[in-house]
Amino acid sequence: MLLVGVIFATLDYDPIQLIVFAQYANGLILPIIVLFLMFAMNNRITLKDHTNPLWVNIVGALIFLITVTLSLISFGIF
């Protein structure tokens, strides 16, 4: 990790711009991860009787919609 910091410091990158870029990347990845987890936690073949109940799926869908909306807002699309 220290080596990565040294590399970026020697290349004269602005640390604030790197942080902003990392936040944009998180904004893109988070909805994808939420959707993947929703599908994984409802897979009856793998989890048998331990899948999510309906109320958890509703909350998960709400979280997915919120994360997609925030991503679109942050990229100026919505």
C-alpha cells in the first residue's frame, strides 16, 4: 500500500482528484453489488430454506433504487 502511495506521489497526482475518482468508482460499483447480493441471497438452489424473506427483499429493492438514483445524480444524468 505504501508503494502505491509513493508511485502516485512521484507522478504528481492531486490526492483530492484521486479521492473524487475513487468515490465515482464506488458510485458505479455499489448498485451492481447490491443487485448481485439480492440475487445471491434469494437463490433457493444454494440456500434452500435460508433465503431472504419478502420484507428484506423490499428493503433491498429500495436500497438498490436509492443507490442507482444517487449514482445517476452524481454523474449528472438525473
